[in-house]
Amino acid sequence: MSTKVDEAHTDLLTASSEGIVTAGALLRAGKLVAFPTETVYGLGADATNGNAVAAIYAAKERPSFNPLIAHYPDTESAMRHGRFNEAAAKLAHAFWPGPLTLVVPKADKCPISELASAGLDSVALRVPQHPIARAVLQEAGIPVAAPSANRSGRVSPTTASHVMGDLDGRIAAILDGGDTHVGVESTIVACILERPILLRPGGITREALKDVLGFDVEAEEFDNHPGDSAPIAPGQLSSHYAPNAKVRLNASSVLPDEAALSFGAPLPGADIARAHFNLSAGGNLEEAAAQLFSALRQLDITGVDCIAVAPIPLSGLGEAINDRLFRAAAPRP
Ligand code: TXA
Ligand code: MG
């Protein structure tokens, strides 16, 4: 794909009312604006404008046109663009605004561009909870397509400076909202057939989905085998969220020259590791999720060849954390 981009300079906007107004106007004008959500920073563009959406792929250097999530300021406006069956409506009312994306059949007059939905009959809709995200979406007055605001294949950004590092000079502006607090992307559930299907584990746990629906949401061919390239949602490549360093999972100790990523008690050998980051000394999965991408970036920046990662439980947000770590460890294309 062409790497030509038309922005020579990227503005860093503060999240003041002036910054929000500027961001909304840029989005309406078809420009690219990165903004914080509770999960990760999104790279936003007018979802109804095919040219604006195409610019997202160019700025990210995405190898293919994966379908994107359209973001809305409130549940009512999101529900107008899709057809919601009973399960979808229950999930929307329970978890929006919040870190859940629903894939539903397109509504009849859905204005989302074909490029944003990659020509599918379905759309991915999300109402983020972050107050700055909601303010920008309200101000823009259009659905905003937004993948994570990183270059394709890199670790997702959880601060404005991560976004600047990846996309400076390629997008019009970044709205600075500090650190994101969930830290892993939204959970994606497809409500197309009668039974909902988990397409991506994320900020809403499987247990929480079950509490609302009254039954378990099955994952579609969801497995964690590194090297298995079967997509779990169109565009979910198994090597994703990749730091430059290799990632060694379920380490029981740190080997010479490795960096260490601990959870709970420090990994044996962490004290003499090239670099060390503890996701949560107290073994708290919410804290670990919020720190994950930032930790991978910080360890990677030291230039180590390999990052040893402690085992992390699979319960609650641990499912999403393990999913992202397996992808970070997968062989690179
Ligand atoms: O937390 C998040 O969801 C973040 C923030 C910015 O909102 N966004 C994000 O977007 O993670 P992205 O583009 O990195 O991931 C979107 C995922 C892709 O894996 C894509 O395949 C899936 O959503 N997706 C989108 N539309 C779909 C559809 N119609 N059917 C199935 N999967 C779809
Ligand atoms: Mg992403």
C-alpha cells in the first residue's frame, strides 16, 4: 500500500472545549484525529466518508481493508444504524457506554461507507464511555470509524505520546486525554445469528456477558495457538500487537539478557533482568490490563531481544490479556 500521506504536521490538542470543537470540525472535514477512549486511543475519521476512511488505512499502513468499528456518542444513535435482535439490545443497554463492540446486520439506511464495513452486510458499533471520546463524537455529529491509533502490527496506544510516536506527520491531530484506563480493546460480540458469538475478548469479561444474557457466549474458533493464522474476526491477524522483541510466554524465570514482565510476585531473575515491569504486584487483572501495552512498549524500547512474560490467569480480564500476549508472541509475517 502507498505510504503517501497529506499531513506534514500533527497538532497535539488539549482536551479543552476548544480542543474538542477543533477535533469535531477536523473530523467533519474528512481529516484524521486520534482521540482517547477508555480502552486505547482510536484513530478517527468520518465513517460515512470513504475517502476519510481510506486515509486511515494509509496512515496506519494497514495491509488490507479490515472492517472498522463505528463510534457513537450514545446508544440511541448507534442503534439507528444496525438491526438489533434481543441479545444485541440486551447487551447494548447493559454495557453502553462502555468497552463493548456489537457486530449486527446493517440497518436499511445505514450511512456507514462500504469501505468502513469492508463491503460486509454487518457493521461493528460501539459507544465508548470515555468523557472526551463522548464529547468529540457529540461535537462531530457523525459516526466515527476508529481502529487503534498505532501503525499496523504495532502495540496499541494507551497514551497520546504513543500515538505521536507512531503517527506524527501522518494525521491532522491528536486529542490528549492522558492514560486510558481499561488498556485492552473492546470486547467484540457478533449478534447476527440467534446465538451471539464472541469475536474478540476485551474490556467486558465473558462472565459479565453471561450475567446479562443468562448463558455463555461461545467464541468462534477462538484459540490461542501462536502460529495459527485462522482469523477470529476478519482482519484479526494472529501476529498483532507486536513489539520488536520476541515475547516468551508463561516464563517461570528470566534468562540472561531478557527483559521481564511480571504479574504478582516478580519473576525469579527479574532483579538482574535487562529491564523489568510488573503489570500488577498485587495480582490485580484490571490494573494489569491497563498497564499491558504501555509495559510492552517500555520494555521494547530498551532494545532487548526477548521479553519473558509471567503466566497470567485466564479468568476475567485475563482472557483479553492472554489473547493480546499470544498475538504479541506469534511468529511475524
Ligand atoms: O477498543 C476498541 O475497540 C478500539 C477503540 C479505538 O475503540 N478499536 C479497535 O479497533 O480495536 P480495531 O480496528 O483495532 O479492531 C476492530 C475489529 C477488527 O478485528 C475487525 O475485524 C472487527 O473489529 N470487525 C469490524 N467490523 C466487523 C464486522 N462487520 N464483522 C466482524 N468483525 C468486524
Ligand atoms: Mg488494533
